[in-house]
Amino acid sequence: MYDAVDSILNSHYLLRDAVDLEIVNYSSLARKILPWVESLIGKKVSDESVLMALVRYSKKTKKPMKKENLKLLWQTSLKVSKL
């Protein structure tokens, strides 16, 4: 299960980045990738098992942010304007 989730996330960088940045709802993502996981594994699986594989993936790949990056992030601002 974990290998299937790992394969999917590594081949879809936007999903991987969302998981890495912790800006995605894991339950929702598990439901979305469920058909892909079942296709890779070749059998039916529960969305809860995909959810747990996502949680394991995020814990395994999580890297602490460097102090310099945190400082830069706090100094960054975003301006939104109409075109």
C-alpha cells in the first residue's frame, strides 16, 4: 500500500508538494487517489488504509525547515491586486 502511494505522489509533484507542505486534507486526498492505488495494487482497498499510507508517507518524508528558510518565510509578504 505504502509503495503505491509513494509511487503516485512521486509521479504527481503537485500532490507530493501539497503533502510535504501539509496544505492538503489527507482524508480527501485518500479518496481521490483510491482508484489509482487500487489499479496499482490490483485489488480493492479501503480509503482508511490509503489515508494511513499517506500519513506514513508524510512522516517519512517530512524534513525540518532550516532556520534561514523560516526567517525568509517570515519576512515574505504577498500582495494581491486586481488586473
